[in-house]
Amino acid sequence: MNPIQPFSDFFEEEINSYTFPITPINLYDPLTYFLSLGGKRIRPLLTLMSAELFNSTKREAIHASMAVEFFHNFSLIHDDIMDKAPLRRGKETVHLKWNDDIAILSGDVLLIKAYQELAKQNAVHIPALLTLFNQTAVEVCEGQQMDMDFESVEQVSISEYIEMIRLKTSVLLGCALEFGAIIANADESDRKHIYSFGQNLGVAFQIQDDILDLYGDPEKFGKQIGGDILSNKKTILLLKAKEAAININSNSIQELLKMTDSENKIATAKQLFEEFGVVSFAKETMREFQRNALESLHRISVPQEQKQTLIALAELLLIREI
Amino acid sequence: MNPIQPFSDFFEEEINSYTFPITPINLYDPLTYFLSLGGKRIRPLLTLMSAELFNSTKREAIHASMAVEFFHNFSLIHDDIMDKAPLRRGKETVHLKWNDDIAILSGDVLLIKAYQELAKQNAVHIPALLTLFNQTAVEVCEGQQMDMDFESVEQVSISEYIEMIRLKTSVLLGCALEFGAIIANADESDRKHIYSFGQNLGVAFQIQDDILDLYGDPEKFGKQIGGDILSNKKTILLLKAKEAAININSNSIQELLKMTDSENKIATAKQLFEEFGVVSFAKETMREFQRNALESLHRISVPQEQKQTLIALAELLLIREI
């Protein structure tokens, strides 16, 4: 049996039985709507799996896992306003279905609801959970700001880019996992390792996402291929290609960015990225973070066979097409 | 000496020595800017005064008082976006000086920073502080949503209006005061009374604000007189006048709302509000909340003379012009 299924089943049942207050309708309806759109629920599963890894139970970690999922959805609702995104998981975004004001305020209340879930955990764990959650939440906001800033900046280095994705998406995976460790009273060193596993996994996943956007199987990837390059998005591929082009005084990438014919632009990008060794660079960088993730997991002081569920999840996330 | 001064001095020194991180600049500059605009800092002073009332110290309550001030400023930054307000404390609002996206995200991080301050309090108090803060924060959002909803609703009852101001502004005063009580290990009954003092004080203050908008001394009030009626804002005065007009089948208030000449509109409003007994109704309602506030304060099980600072603050807030 799929080792992830029991965790998914447990979490889905819990989140489906959670209800927001009825009124004010314009505050809570958007949240009921948005959370019903589903998604992979990777983050809360990490919390539940980590709790079990350290010999606690899913039940004991349920509120912390809800907090993580609520926080993630809060950040999506607000990010969608900033990105002017029309769709999320194939459905209308909150700011489009209602309006910006409602998306701001219902996002705010969802962030607070995340803290409310956290406060339902055993009181002895609350100070540690709260401190980690605060730190993580601040970092996610910093990552989102960096991402927005990058749009209007000419030069972004690879390390700045990796720092941005670390903050914007990876620290929350680390936090979700460390939550389980805190609840299970794991020691400081194991807490660090499980956090590091999540953070490295997150960076690897984001780099993979950049690669798949151009090289993935459209059916398996579930998105339009080449969307990033068509919008000149600063992915690790484009940033590395820019660096390479500058080094050899080529203006090929500048020309690429000006292209408007979609099919031609995607084909040219693929050709240039191969030429500049950008794809193998990105894959190698991704594998480095993947190795670091597994190394951190390996170091955790519980029997290796107990780690199979998390290894299965890492494989599910990372070995898709590459 | 003014009994409030030592609290103000203490808090100003603390908040002035607080610094946000430097980068990302677009995330933190707006916060440094907004918090430097000052304001009366009523809410954090309530926390500090309450801590002393129950025989703790200002120092022991400082982080909780910062949390309250940060939360209040977070709500102002986001409300200003929703209200499209150009000015706050005579200076440009964040969404105007920067943009909406930056105002959303820096508001978000300020809310998280409030929780970060809370997490700095003694661990034994954190679960209780967190639970109260979450409840209050949710209610403030609910109040803001009700306020926005009221704009497009024909009929708003007086009790709905009072419920809205209770949530939007008064519960935070109750929370600020109860924070001090929690930190000072006050008992459950005293916690309830000090919360009730703050909540009733808050409602009385908001009703007074409605009255002063039309009847205040422009110099002392510090705002343009009649702003509410010029924008047809549903204050307690207008809502009560509408009720009275409907009862006697008069369309005078409907006519008032259509008027466009400012001077004439303000004069007509004053005349109609007197005629309908609206002003005395509002003053009596305000005094009722004021009495309830002082009654709650009276019931607290500490010597009456220790309550003088809070009484002085209540007098400062409430006996301005009426």
C-alpha cells in the first residue's frame, strides 16, 4: 500500500470536518471556498509524518498540521492578489471571485486562524511551536517580497535566487516537519536535521519546478509548457543562461527575451539553454539539495526503516520527470 | 504630575529602540515609516497600566504591549488600503506612498511581528496570551468586514452598529488590559472585569467620536467637522435619525443624504438630529457604556487608589467636549 495514503486520509477527514463561522459571510465564505479547492496538502502531511517518525501520533499533531495548511493558504490568497492571478487550482482566485478587499481581510483572518490552531496544541509545546512558526512566517513574507523585487531588478545572482526560494517556499516545509518533532519531544539535534531535510527538499522541488516548466511532459506536469520563459520569469534556467551569455559577450539571451512568437521562443530557449549547459547545471544543483535532504534525514536518530514514509514522500515530490 | 506620563515615556523609549531588519527594504521601510507616525499609543499603555494595577511591572509587560501596538498598526495599514485612505496621522498612507502590494505584505509581516513580541513573554503566560490575542484578532477582522458590509446595506440597526464597533475597535482595548492581568497572574474574575472595563470604554469612545465629528470643537478635535455626514457615513447619529424619521413617516433624512452643499448639509443635519433627539440618545448611550466601564473597574479586587491611573486615562479619552 502507498505509505502516504493513511496520512492523506486522516488529514482530509480532519480538514473536511473543520468549519468556519457562518458570519460575516464575506469574511468566511471565501475561506470555505478556497480550502475546498484542495491541493496536495504536502505541508500538513509532513507534520503528521514527522510526529509519527518521532513516535508521537497523527492525532497529537493535528492542530499544528492544520496551522501549516492554513498558513500556506493565507499566503496563496495574498500572493494571488499581488500576482493578479486569475486562477488557482483551476478555479477563480478569491480576489477575482470576490474582490481585493475581501481577499486581503479573509487572508488576514486565515493567518490568525492558523495561530488559533497552534494554540490548541498541548500548552507545553506552544512556546516552541509559536517561536518557530513566527520565524518561518516572517521568512515567507521576506521571500515573497524578494520575489516581487526581482521582477524589476536587472541582475539577480543564482545564490540570491536560491535564497529567495528558500525563504518563500522551503522554510515552511522545514517548519512543518519540525512541528512534528517538537510535538513528539524530539531532541534539539533531531529537530535541526528534520528541519534541514524539509528545507533542502523544498529548494530541490522548486528548482525541479523551474526545469519541468520547460522540459516536463505537459500531461504529467499539468501546466502549459514554457509559461515561465514566455513571461520572461527569472527562473534558475534563465538566470544561469544570462550569466553564461554575459561571460561570452553574447546577446543571445537579450534577444530571446524580446521574442514574441511563443513556439519559436520556447524552441530557442531550449536550444540556448542546452548550449549554455544550463539544464545540466540546474539538474546538478537540484540533486545537490536532494542529497543534502536525504543526508539530513539519514542523520536523524531513529531506526532507518521508520523513515520510509518520508523517503516515499520525497520521491513522490522529486522524481517526476527528471 | 500627569499619572499617564511615566507609562508614555517608558513605552516611547521602548518602541523607539525597536528596529526592523534592513532588508528586504520594501518590506520593512514601510513599517519603520508607519510606526514613526506616532499616535496616542493608548492600547500599549493600557497593557502597561494593567500590569502595574495587578502588581506586576511595566518591564514584565513590555512585549505584550508592543504586540498590541503592532497589531493595531497592522490593522490600520490594511484598513487604509480597503478605505482607499490617502492620509493617516496627517501623512501619506503606506499603500499610497508605496503601493497596495507592499501595503498588504508589510501589513502581514507586522501582524506576524506582533505574535513574535507575544512569544517573548514568559513561557508560562504564552498559551493564555495567545488564545486571547487570537480571539481578539479574529473579532477585529469580523468588525472590519461588518463595517465594509454596512456601506452597501440599506438598514443597519443600532445594536448591529454597536456590535460592529465593539468588534472593530473595543475588543482590542479589552485584550490590551487583560494582557496586563494575565502577566500579573490576576485571577479569572479580575481578568474578566478589566477586559469589560476596556471593552465598554472602547464603545463609549467610538460613540463619542461619532458625536464629536459633528459637534466637536474643530481645533480640539483635530479633524474637519461634519466629515461623517458629508460622506453619508452610517454613524450612530445617522442610524438613529433614520429610525426616528421612518417612525414618523418623514423623508427628511433621505433628503438630507441627497444634499450636496456642504455648509447647508451640516447645518440641516444638526437641526434634524436635535429635532429627532438623536444627540441626547447618543450621549446617553455613550454614558451608559462609560458607567459600565467604571463599574467593571470598581469591581476589581485591588485597592481603589491603585485604579487612579486607569481612571485618569478613561477621563482623558472620554471627557473631551461632551
